[in-house]
Amino acid sequence: MAKVILITGGQRSGKSSYAQNLALELSTNPIYLATSRIWDDEHHQRIKRHQADRGAEWANIEEEKHIAQHDFNNRVVLIDCVTLWLTNFFFDNDSNIDKSLKEAKQQFELLIKQDATFLLVTNEIGLGSMPENPIQRKFTDLQGWMNQYIANVANEVYLMVSGIPMKVK
């Protein structure tokens, strides 16, 4: 039976750091599952900085969409992050919210059939103002619905505010 811990918050709220520290408390050799594609040079540098922050105790897996294809049984897995993972579905499905949400939910359901502890980092992108761009509005909806879906299943949910974890569930 999977244990699911969702860590959410705004950009630079301390989500990843908190999740990494929690994963290391739960395991001496956690898995870091990175979902990001490399979009540009700045993003590549950001990824390299995240990689440098992690020590040799981490097993690293890069997986853009099919997170359930890996065997995580009896492991602690940090998935960073749901937002970039959803971006991959959204981009590949030409901004089709329904198709992207369906595919992401299917992967998530398969994932949590494994006997593992999953820490999922995600963004609360809907806390700001309404985006002017219709594509951004669609993605904000997709993100919000997937966050709700994961939070409903999660055993624990934390909202990060200025580096401080607030337990929601």
C-alpha cells in the first residue's frame, strides 16, 4: 500500500528543500524522480543546480511522463514536480485539458499501486491573479484539478509558506 505525501506552495516557497529533507529522514537512499524536460538554457542551469544540491545517497531517475513504469516497491520516492510533469502531458496533447488530466490520473493510479512512499512536489499556480492568456488559464485549471485529485488520495498534505511547512491534512 502506497503512502502519499503532497507538498504544495508557490514558486520558491521551499517545497523541494522540505521534500528532500523529509525523504532523507524516511530513507538513507531515496529516489529522486525528476519530471522536467529541458526547455532552455536557464531551465537547464536550474536543473543542474537542483542536481548539485542532492548528495550521493540519492538514486536519480528522469522520467517526463510515464512515472508508473518504474519499480519503486519498498522505496521512498520524491517526485519533483507535478507541475512540470503535467506540462509534458499538456504540451504533447496540444493543450487538451481532458486528455492530459486523464493520462496523468492513469499514471498516478498505477504509481500508487506500488508499496512505496511517494513525496510529490507541486505548485499552487492558481493562487495569483487570473492569467490573461487562455493557454495559461487552461493549464492553471489542469494543475488545480490534478492537485485536488492527488490531495484527496494523499495521506498527508503540506502547504509551504515562506519556507515554513503548514500541515493541511
